[in-house]
Amino acid sequence: MQVGIAGVPFDTVMKKTKSIEDSWLPSWNEVFEFPLSVPELALLRIEVHEYDMSEKDDFGGQTCLPVWELRSGIRAIPLHSRKGDKYNNVKLLMRFEFI
């Protein structure tokens, strides 16, 4: 999974989680911090891929959320196709903290 910020050039960054093989219920348990100079223009970007040992990674879903709309706590984040169609039964459980 890739998690990052799209925004002003100083804030823009992408980070990658460790790969998890063959799991229907993956749990990354990783923490990412994103100091922001202009949070009003920042978007949280998330992209999920299925990891295959023998083949190219397959796209699993994506989402993009305005940081100013996020609230502290645990949230179920829906994923979308490359075309923007929402997957009905696919969500990421994520915890957000703002300092």
C-alpha cells in the first residue's frame, strides 16, 4: 500500500508500507506522519496493490481525501477503482491523529 500527501510541492510525498502476502484480511499496523505547511490544500492519497511473488502487482483500490475533512479517531475509508467507482464492500480501517 502507498500512503501520501498531494498538495503544495513542499508537502507532497508518498510512502510505502511493507508487503503482506496471501491475506484476505491484511493488517499493516504502520504509522506515518505528514508534517504539512499548507493543510488546507493537502489531499491524503491511498493506493492499495495486491502483491504477487511471480507477477506484476495488481491494482486493488485507491482513495483521495481532503486532509481538512479528516477527524481524529478510527475511520472506515472506502476504496475506489481507477475510474473512480466506489467498491461497495471494500474499506480500510485507519486511525487518524492530529497534533
